[in-house]
Amino acid sequence: MKLSLLLALLGAVSAHQLHEGAPEQEVPAEQGKEEPGEPEPPCPTESESFRMTVPGQGGHTCRYVFVNNCQTFWRAQKVCARCYHGHLASIHNYATNQRLSRTAHTRTNRAQVWIGGYTSRWFLHVYPRWVDHSAWNYSNWARGNPWQFWKSCVAMCPVGGQWRSVSCGTRLPFICEY
């Protein structure tokens, strides 16, 4: 009985997934999904956003925009790309995480904000990724996160800077990096 269940599960993996190789190649279904009847959101106005520049390593300057206009994860990513020629923020160290969470706390007045991470699942393993395809070399998950059961997107809690798995269809303020 157990062997037949295992074979059934293995048979459920599509030939496409096996052909593509590792699950890192997988693109979330929500990414290309358009919400029916909703036009493209306009670019945020100055009153709906706050810009911040952070000196980075090696003279590289990081620029961020905190947007208070709540969007779903993938629509927020589209706004970042269309309006700022960037992407939802990827976070690679503690100092950046703390700086962004403190600014989000003072500028958004919300319990969570989108950052540019999402997770997908391959059997029993969760794979976190950044929308800009940079290395996943830092994380600050809250206890019990990331979710182990389905794909989700990553939101930061401005108080404390911890990250949580959130349904990608939730409308939240967001942080763009450009």
C-alpha cells in the first residue's frame, strides 16, 4: 500500500518539471495572473510614497521607495518595475533589514509590508527566492515561518523586522528597490 502511494505521488510530478530539473526553475503561477477587470494601477504619487537612499558596500548606493498604496504581491512587483524600473526589495543583511523595517514602521502605519521574496514547495522542502533572482543569503523569519504547505509571498513586519509567509493575493503596502 505504501509503495503504491509513493508511486502515485511520483507519477504526479509532471514531465515538464522533471525536464526542467531543480525546482528553482519554477515560476509562480500568480506572477503572470491578471486580476480580471482591474486596470494597471497608476504610479504612486508623492503623498503615497517615501523615497530613501542607503549607502551600500563598495560605493554602491541602494535606493528604495516605500509605497502606501496597497497592492497584491505581483501587482506591487509590476508597479515597482513600471514606475521605478526596479523590483520589490531583496534584503541581504541584518543592517538593511533593520533600516527598512524602522522606516516602514514610521512611514506605512501597517502591520506588514511586501518585500521581494516568495516561496515555492517541492515535495516537503520550501524554496525561498527573490524576485530579482539574487542569492537568498539572509533571512529573518518569524517563528513558524515560512509556511510549509503551499506557495506564499514574504511580508516584513515593520515592528521588529521579522518576515512572514502571506498569501500573495493579500493587499499590502510595499517596498521597491531600484
